[in-house]
Amino acid sequence: QYAPGAKGNVVAALAKAGGQIHYEFDNINAVAVSLPEQAVAGISHNPGVALVEEDPVRVMSSQTIPYGVEMVQAYPAPGGGATGVGITIGVIDSGVFVTHPDLPGSKISGYPLYGAGDERNWNRDRLSHGTHVVGTICAVDNTEGVIGVTPGVGHIYMVKVFGDTGNWIYSSTLLAAVQYAVTNGGAKIISMSLGGTTKSRTEENGLNSIYNSGVLLVAAAGNAGNTTTSYPAGYSSVISVAAIDSNKVVASFSQRNSTVELSAPGVGVLSTVSYQNASLTVGGSSYLAGAMDGAAQTTASGALVDGGLGDSVGSWGGKVVLVQRGNISFAQKVANVQAGGGVAAIIYNNVDGGFSGTLAPSTSAIPAISITQADGLALEASGLGQTASVSTVPHIDTPGYDYFDGTSMATPHVSAVAALVWSSNGTATNKQVRQALDDSAKDLGTAGRDNSYGYGLVQAAAAITKLAAIMGGSSGGGGGTNPDTTPPKISNVTSKITNSKNGSFQITWDTDEPATSSVTIGGTTASSNTLVTSHVMSFKGAKGATYTYYVSSSDASGNTATAGPFTHQN
């Protein structure tokens, strides 16, 4: 900027210094000019010059399409009239930061089942788990942040069961929350990014009843990284969801067992959160960043330099060091940057997308953040030498975005795809929607269903087509539905002696959907009309006798399956 009346002298001085004027703003006494670096100091001391400042970069506001949204065929929109409209998803979680600008606040309601005071509010989420889940389901399609599987059009009913620290709950709380979401929230789909190791017959029977009433249940397979079963995902009335990464490979933490039904993106999932834990600005441009767990919560700035893989100590005094992920641990990279005098470490991914990282069990005295591969490569190409400002100071109750890992992140992908599919034909039943999801999944791993991926990666567009075939081409606007003609599948039929002294024994079996129990043994039949998936019938017989028996189960539509004969030696 120049002093009033000094434009002519200043323009002449700029030309003499080798400057090139791009724009003139006479109303504010300013010009935009490119100057040789060595001329800047001299021009700033010119008596006719009032202000010299850098012309900062301005970029278009941008929206990121999380890889998972595209991977499940939800972006671009799958068509077939599938938008999620008319389908309420009940989310059982830690609450939701409903004022986040990337969430459709007017389409989110809820109820608290946890906490006291402010912590009890369903629209408060200091944990951010629920907010992240909801963002994956329905983040708005706008010019910022991310986009969800059903962008801004589905309705969410949040039942808060976790507080600020994510303390455990009882299975009875979960069952009550599901019932509340259905009865009071009108939920047709229940999304449960949670679980536990112990099976509950009461919880199972309650969820079976809710499933039998027409509600679709979806839950996380679990993050123990082994072959154990987590509940409620392990119940046959619930779709158990495994996690895969951006390369469609099952995550190392994802539990693998015979109940896994579908898989979905659950590694490095970017979504909405209720905090900002990191920021990065280079040369006036901002980049999405995540704080490394264990890194100092502070700020730093300096010239950006290339640290390669960060696998050795460099001479980085006062610099912000950009390093690539790989070869050594995050903690070692940050320690090398710190030992080399670097004031901050930026680690960019070595595969497409972003990631969340930790230094544990180590810590650092400097801030350390993660960024995407694309941003890292862009900074290597054109950001080196510019001033980089890094912050890892957390701000709570603030709209933000972060990368999470877990089957908890995979689960809302399936729940939201189910909403898309169901909205394409509102007359379909929950069982028909479930069948469409299973039959259309993209097979991964071993051919056919397997314990790591289930039937495969959930696919929105393919499932919509499959549901139309199942429904005989009828549309959501009306028409009839094909009746359920598939009988339950009987498996795991066993018998065991429960009391050798009086000859008591039990016959047990499983079905893939809630069904009645019936055993024909010795010419007589014992039955129970309670719809369950784990069947137990008790008998008393003669010690040493051999019995031949058959088991039968009928589902809610009256379809009956019979298995046998089997032999029990008492």
C-alpha cells in the first residue's frame, strides 16, 4: 500500500526495482506486484510506501470424498431412487455434535441413556465416536469437509449410552437403547458400533424379537484381531461387520469368525468429529492434519524441509520436517526429527489417503502430525522452503475432522448402504434388504463366504439391483412384495448328558433366523413357540439307552426346516 498521493513515485520505484504490477486498487491505495526478493527491503523503506505484505494463497473450498463412500458404491449416487429418504437409522453410541456444519442437524434427534448434567445431553459428544459414525452415514454434500454414504438426507436417532470417557455399559442398557430407538425414534435400522465378549440369552432374545418385528440390526464384529466372537454382532439376527482397508484387505484388528456377514471400510476412515486436535498451514494454505498420539500438545513454525523417510538424524535446526511413512516406526521418525533440531514433524502417508498414528509407548517434546499422501507429495513438490505452522493444541466442542480405525467405522457404512437400498423400495422387508446386501456383496478373500470378509464388501448399487430382482421389479411407490418362502437353516445339532444320575440330557441347535423349537424323539414331540436362534430342549431318559431324534424349526412366516435323524447315547 502507498501513502495518499504517492502512487506515481511508488510505481516508478517498483519499476526501477524490477517489479511487475499485476493489479491496481486505487480505492485503497494499493497495488499487487511481483518483486525480486532482494528489492523487498528497499521498497519497504520508501517514504511513499505505507505497507508491504505477502500476497497469501487462496484456494477453492474443497470437499473430500472418503475412500469408503466410493468403495461401497455410494458416490456418485447409486440411482434407482435410492437416497435414504424415509429411513431412520438408530445409532447407539456416545452422542453426536449436532451443530457440526457438515451434519444435517435438522434431521438428527435423540435421547440420552447415560450420564448426568451436561454429559447426559444426547447432542454432546466429547468422545467424538458417535459424531464420527454419524458423519460416515450422512455428512452433507457441500463444499467443505467430507460426504457421507447418504449425504444429508437420512434421519438419525441417536441414543446416547456412552459418556465422555467411553465407559462400558451393560447388555440391558444396549437392549433398552435399541428398543427406545425403534419405539420412540421410529428406527428401521439400528447401527451398533460396539460390542463385548460375553453372550447374553436375554439380549439375544430381545434383539431377535426386534429383528422379527421388521428392524434391520447391524453391529461391529470387534477389534480384538483374533477369531473370537463379539456380541451383539455374533447373534444370527444381527449383521456382523468386518473392517477392510483402502486396498480391500481385512484389517489386522478385525475379528474373524463364522458370524462375520459383511465387510466395509474401517481403516483410516475420515469423518466428522467434535474437536480439532491439529492444524497445518504452509505458505498460507491450510491442510487437513491429525495429531499423533503421544506428541506434545503445542505449536511450532519454521521453514519446511524434506526429511525423506526420517530414518536417520539430519541437520534440521529450527525447521519443520516433512517425512514419509514407512521403514521405521512413527516414534523413531519423530525422535530423529527432534534429535536433529527439528521443531515439528509432519508424516505423510505412503499409500492413498490419510491415517491416524501413535507414538506409544513413546512421547515427544515437539508436535507431530499426519497428513495424506497427496498433500505430502504436493508439499514436496512446491511447499519446501515456505513457512510451515503446526499446531497440536486440542480444541473441544469445535467442528473438525479426523481419521479413525475400527470395525466401529465399518459398521455405519453398512447401516447407511442398507438405508439407501431400503429407500429404493420401501415395501421390502428387513430380511429382503439383508438378503440383497449379502447376495450382492463383492466377494473378497477366499471364494464364497469366509470368516474374514463374510460374503464380501457391501455394494450399494449392486444391492439396489438385487433387491429389485428379489421384489420382482416392484418400486417403493407401491406394489406387492414377494412372501418369505425361505426356511431357517439348522446347524450345530448336538446332544449332551446334563445329569448322569437321573438320565437328564439336552438337545441343542442353531438357526440363522429366529424360529420355533421342536424335537421328535421316541415317537413323541416336544415344542416351544418362542422365536430364538439358539435352541435348547431338555429331556429325561433311561441311563444307557440310545435315542433317535429329529429337530425342527419354523420362522415367523411359517417356513419349516427339519434335520435328522440324529442319535443320542444316554
